[in-house]
Amino acid sequence: MAEILLSEAEKAFIHHGVQDDLRCDGRTRLDYRPIILETGLVSNASGSSRLRLANSDVLVGVKVELASPLSEKPLEGRLEFFVDCSANATPEFEGRGGEDLANEICRFLQMSYMSGDTINLAELSVLAGQQCWVLYVDILILECGGNLYDTVSLAVKSALYTTQIPSIKVATMDGDQPELELSEDPYDTKRLNTQNIPCLVTLMKIGNHYLVDPTPEEECCSSSGVVVAVSGTKKITAVRKIGSGSLHPESLVSMLKTASEVGAVVDKILMKKLLEEETAGKTQKVGFMR
């Protein structure tokens, strides 16, 4: 995360605001900043989205390719995540500065999706033990304005929601060797059930209280927090401790409960927005990515 130097007076101002449930930007402790979402921006991707959470800006593209399934999971397809931290996002990402953060986000996303309740990877199987669909999820962090985990997770879920997987048929040829036939109709596609794909909720502890959607300044005032992956059914699929400080067990239990409730609300709002975009019809996209 980007380091911001704050004076003791500025830190005290933030601490007092959190204590009084009135943060510097007027939010309460459990309020998110404004979110702007666009989908279907990248024309050569199977699914894409761009999500801006205040000053954090993330672009996600999903590409679908045929590959051999993993030997330990012959009846399932898979998702592979790749995160690229643009050097323009923050000066700390120049050179190899963003690699550690990118790897952390990738690992936690992979961990969050491992639960069988989040996404049915069997839907991606084409030919048992031989061929499956692999969804390559490329995440580009364009701007870093705090709370990257939440921003990335919402953008990824939106991109997967719009991902179109081509219809494919298995035909048997001479010698009983199966042959795959892709549909020639570009609209003959299927989509994954993304209802239970998890949203990440970051809670940072400042003083005796914790808050969601921290700004970079608030992140600097906190020594500990958690990132919680919450599915559409309010189930927690992964938890990651962040910061060097400690958390009391009672605080941790309370934070996990709050994360579950906040995650369910955020997920409901996101799915409603995605459905609205879908039913509103296709609008012509204008811009350099089209």
C-alpha cells in the first residue's frame, strides 16, 4: 500500500473522527465511498469491467481458453488470477515495487474461490479428464486510493458476471477419438452462476473501533485489520490478517460478524446494478478500449 506521512495532529483528528463515528469525509464507520461501475469495455475479452471506488481504479478482463484439467481435479475447469500494478497508480509501484502486493491479492483471491460453495467449476468441464475451460482473470490496478482488496473483488465479480463462454459440442470421429466443435454463432454462449462469488470486505481497527473502506490516510493510522471474503450466502470463505498489530479475540469475532453483514449488503447492491446494466440493453461504448 502507498505510504502517506501524517503529522501527529492529523492522526489525532482521524482517531477522534472514528471515535465519534464521523470520519473526515463525512461517512460513518460502516459506510463505503461512491462506486462507479462499467462492464463490457474490452472488446477482445470474454468479459470485462472497470470499477472505481473513490480514487481506487481497477480494470479486469477475462479470457476463456480450452486446456487440460488438473490431474487432481479431472472433472473441473479452473480460474487463474493475474494482477498487474500499473506504475502510474502510485510511485511505489515503479520497478518491481508492486509485485509483492500483486502476489498477495492473487493468493487471497485464489484462496477465497477455493470453497466449493462459491463457484461450480464442474460447469467448466468439457471432456472429463481431457479438456476444460480455463478462465484467465487479468486485473490491472490503474490507480491506488485505498481499499484495493475490496475494489479488486467487486471488479472481478462484475467481469465474471459478464463473461460469455462459447457453446461447444463433442463429436465422435473415426477411431473413437472425440473431436470438439465450437458453435459458429457468436451469441450461442453460456454464463457462469456468479451469485455466490465472494466479495472482499476490509476492516481496519483504529483505536477501539473498526471501519470499512479505509482511505490511505486511515490505513496509515491503523496497525491491524482483516480482509474477509464473504459469499452471496453470507458465508465467510477466507480471512487474512493485515498489519503488524494484534487483535483481541472478541474484536476479531465482532469484525468477522460485521464483515459478513456488510459483505451481504454490498453483494446485493452489486448484483442489482449488474442486472440493471444487463436489462437496460447494450449501449454503444466509446473510448480507447473499444
